[in-house]
Amino acid sequence: QVQLVESGGGLVQAGESLRLSCAASGRDFSINVMYWYRQAPGKQRELVASITRGGSTYYTDSMKGRITISRDNAKNTVYLQMNSLKPEDTAVYYCKMEVTSSSWWGLRDRWGQGTQVTVSS
């Protein structure tokens, strides 16, 4: 199985920064697109950012300019650098990776367990 482990969440004050990490582990797999999502209480889970294997990125308008997604293919890890955080950024942040494996045909989504980001004012 391919499993994702997230880290880097926590409690910060408005204007401060955090860097989230998500690392995949397992055997005989490769990763296509990597994603970060977030879900605030009472709201739908929304896509925050994505990055392709070639490095093409997408950012949601609400956080564009304040966040940077990056990946380290050798470490099977995706990062989300978040700066100038706002209280409205408070949410559980989830990583997702599109995975191919010799154990199955085609792409499968694998999700991290989520990490809480709380921004106080």
C-alpha cells in the first residue's frame, strides 16, 4: 500500500507562516499530480494548489500570491509554503497524490490524514 503522512500544521498568529509537508511511502509506485486541499468547519473541501510532475502549478484565487507548492520527486514529498496567513485560512489541510503502481491498473488517489492549521488574530 501507498500511504501519505502529513506534518507541519499548528497554531500561528495572523501574518505568520507555515510549511506543510506530505511524504508518500511504499513500494513500486510513481506519483503524477500532487495536490493540497483544505476543509473548514461546515464547508466543502476545496482545492488549494496542485503541481504536476513537470512542475506546472495551480493556485486557488483566495490564496494566490501567499502560497507556494513544490515537490521533491526523489523523496516523494509535496510541500506547501504558506505566508501572510489569515484567520480565514483556518482549516484542516489534506494532501492528495495520483499514484500508479504495479499492483493495479491506472491511477488511484491517495489521501493524507490531514493536518490542522489554526490562524488566530
